[in-house]
Amino acid sequence: MKRIFCLLIGAVLAGCASPQPEYQRPAAPVPAHWPAADAESGQADVAWRRFFIDEGLRVTIAEALANNRDLRAAVANVQAARAQYRVQDAARLPTIQLQGNANRQLSRGGDPSLAADSRGVSAGLGISAFELDLFGRVKSLSDAQWQRYLASEAGAQAARVSLIAETANAYLTLAADRSQLAAARATRQSAERSLALTRERLRLGAASALDVSAMNTVAQQARADVARYQGLAERDRLALQLLVGAELDEARLPAALEGKPYTLAALPVDAPAEALLRRPDVRQAESLLRAAHADVDAARAGLWPKLGLSASSGLSGVTLAGLLNAPARALSLALDASLPLLDGGAARAGADQAEAQRLAALAAYEKALQSGFREVADALSQRQALAEEKQARQATLASAETSLRLAEARYRQGLDGYLSLLEAQRTAQSARQQWISANLAEAENMAALYRSLGGGLDG
């Protein structure tokens, strides 16, 4: 029987999987260089306080980081993950318990001489069911939980970077819509002046009712634009207030978008292999991949025998005084070994499941790298085009405003009809709206590049 038992043990051990190799970071499935030819080389780990150079924007971002409820929830999840790791890691050490017991048993029969009264008091220290981690199963479970904690920490950092970028975008959108509102108000004032002038010319017989009607149409359209941008600006303010999580100080809010820079003009970019690994979402995905790798180690170690240790040492007596003065001493030590011979393939299926989950985590990690590469490449590829568009829109606006001034002067002098003035007003209004939009797109592109590079350290 001993020989048969040994043969069975040997057969099971031969079928156990050997531990997998140490974790190696997979190769990044992205090109070695960015497609944009104008990407500056250098480390892009710029602190957000240095990247966003407008003081009002910096204060608003700082308030959002202090008060935003979503970010608070992410930080709380990190704390919970760290506590869970401490719970798991505690399994690597034996648990020593202090135990005490006092009992009394009284039995009586029909014959009083048969009455019995037994008492007992005991106290001791004990270690129960401590697993001797010979094959690294408990350590692998602890390592997996540690990586999940790191993943939650990276996730909180990703949420933080996203909040910074979202707050900046909301702030810039508010500035742009306030610029559009100011432009709409200027257009309305110009249209009202032209309408008043046309009515005066109608009174003098130099204009027709059709001229007055056309000018009134322009004035009412400008009035509608003012109302629309007032609503948009208020909506933007409320959206920014929700991100900040507190009342906004109007003195810190932008009056207009144009006239001053909000971010650095350029941001150096490392090669993809270095830049992408700083992204919090990529670090989160890699930590989850490491956790899955450790889970595979734990599942494979579970195919090997488990050894458990239990021990106790204590004192006992009939009374508490006897326990202290003349106790009876007891010591026990037990070593348990277990190895499932027939479990329906559950242990092997658990190892296969862990391996499949590792492959899924690997795919998620590679997808995070590819998504990050595209986000950075998109931001880089648009940067030069947006800068050129902004310059062109500014030149167009200057020409349109010059044409509008000339058209207004010629209309007052009666040299041109109302159609030339209407066309000049529409052209100038459209040029200003497009120029403001180009300014917003360029500023948002820089914020998107900062976000896609993972943000920088606090500064």
C-alpha cells in the first residue's frame, strides 16, 4: 500500500505545472517614432502648474483637485485597495491567538451520592491552519493584490490627469463663449447703428422700406446671437462649477479667450517607448497584467501539495488559583498535508482560467499602448495645422474688419447701397467667430497633448 501511495503521489506531482518564468514587460506594439515631423525631443514630464501658465486657470484647476467628488472617490478606492493588500499579505505570517476557557459541569442523579461537579479553567496561545508556503502560492496571491493596489493608484492618477484636462477645457470653452458673446454684442451695436441710420435715410427719402427691413433682420439676428451665447456662457460656467465642486470666484474666471496665452506654446515629446509608459492608464494596465501573471503562479502552485501547521501551548487547572499556582501544561504540534487526487479537474481548470485571464490582461495592456500612441500622434499631427489656421483666421479677420469700416463709411456717405454693408457685416461676424474657434482649438489641442502624454508631476 505504501508503494501504491507513493506511485500515486509521484504521478500527480509529475502532472503539476512548473512555475512560469519571471514577468517580462512585453514589447510595445507601436511604431518607434511619432509620425509628426515637428515633435520636439525631450522629456515631456512637465508639472501642470508650469504647463498651464494662466493664473486664473491654475487656481481653478487646484480647486478642482481639492474638491472634485469623483477624484475623492478614486482616492478612497486606492485606500481600500491598499487595505485589501494588507489583508492578503497578512496570510504570509502565522496568526497567534490568545485563548481562554472556563467551564463548570454539574450532574445529579436519583442517588445524591452520584452527584458530580466538574470545573475547569484553561488558557493558552495557538497557531491554527497556517499554510507553509513551500511553492509560493500565498506569496503569489499577495503579489497579485499588491499589483492591483498599484493599478488602483495609477487609475486614480489617470482620473487626476483627466480632471486637470477637463477643467482646462471647460475653462477655455467658457472663455471662448464669452469672447463670442462679446463679438455678438459688438455686432448687435453695429447693426443697431446701421438700422438707425437707415431709418433716418428713409425719413429723408434716401432709402426704401426694404432697406429698413433688411437692416432690421440683421439687428434681430445679432440680438438672437447675443441671447444664444449668453446661454452657452452660463452653461459653461455651471459645467466648470460642477468639475470644481465649489462656488466659482468670478474674479478668477476669464472674460475672453484671446489676448493672452493659457498654456506653454510647445511641449517636448519623448520617443513612444518612454512617453507612453508614463501614461497612468498604461501603468494601470501593466499592473493588472502583473497581477494576472501572479494569479497564474498562484493557480499553478495550487496544483502542488499544501502543508499546514497548527500548534498550541497552554495551561489548565480546576480553578483560577490552581491555574496560576499549579497548572497542568499542554503542548500540541500538528503538520497537515493535502493533495487532491480526484477533483474533477477543478484545479487544472483554475490554472487554465488564470492563464486565459493573463492573456486578456496582455491584450488590454497592448490596446492601452496603441490607444495612447494614437492620441499623442493625433495631437501632434494637428498642432502645426492649427497654428497655421489660427494665423490665417487672424489675417482674415483683420481684412474683414477693414472692409466693414470702409463699407460703413461709404454707406453713410451714400456711395454704396445697404447690400454692401450687409455683406461686410456678415463677413466680419463670421471671421471673428472662426478666429475665436481657431484660438480655442489650438488651446484645446495643447491640453489634449498634455493629457495624452499622461500629465506631469506636481509642481
